[in-house]
Amino acid sequence: MTELTLDEADAIAQGAIDGAIHRNLNPIAVCVLDRGGHPLVVKRQESATFLRVEIATAKAWTAVSLAAPSRNFAKMAETRPQFVTSLVTISQGRMAPAAGGVLVLREGEIIGSVGVSGDTPDNDETAAIDGVSAAGLTSSE
């Protein structure tokens, strides 16, 4: 398996921001993690509001740690709230039950994740997918 490169991570982050601008979304922050949950690139539009980087990071961390889009964790929170709360606690607050975090795949293999925060969870997820596509990779939509 190949690693997510810094150039690819930067292309994902910039692609997400470009997608958000194109779609006229609120200003966003983007965090791209490698498959081990380590940050490769963090970008924030100048006027993105307080805590956006931390929320984007949590969405990305949720996706890569559960090997599924963070949207799935949000759905789980509706039916199994105690379990989700336990996972958030166990992860020392690094997980967020909200859409906006997707996996980054190469040939079907997880090589990282991207999280976006700044607009609605659905729009954040769309921007994350835009970023992955802009880098020529596949996401876990």
C-alpha cells in the first residue's frame, strides 16, 4: 500500500477550499490526515470561525479511526448515543458525530481522511469529496 503524499494532501485541502468557494459556502477549515490519524495538511480560510480547525480534525479522525465516513458515526449517535459518547471519551474527544469527514482511498485502500468544517455538515462533506476528487483520488462518500 502506498502512503498519502504531502502533495496529494495539499491538493485535497486546496480542492476542498476551492469547492467551498465555487459552491458559495461559508468559510471552511480543512484537515487531511494520513491513515494513522496524523495531520499532513491543515488549511483554514481567513474568515473561518473559531474552532473550525479542531472540528475538521475531529471529523477526519473519526473517519479514519472507524474506517467509514463521519456521517456514519452521526447516524450511530441517533441510535446508540451511549456508545458514541463512550467512543468520544475513549478517544479523548478526538471524534465528532457529524458529516464532513471522509476517507481517502487509492485503489480501494484507505490511505487517509479529510475533514471539513464551516458550513452545514452535508455541505462540509461535499467540500471534502470535492477535495479528494481534485487530487485524483477516491473518497468514501
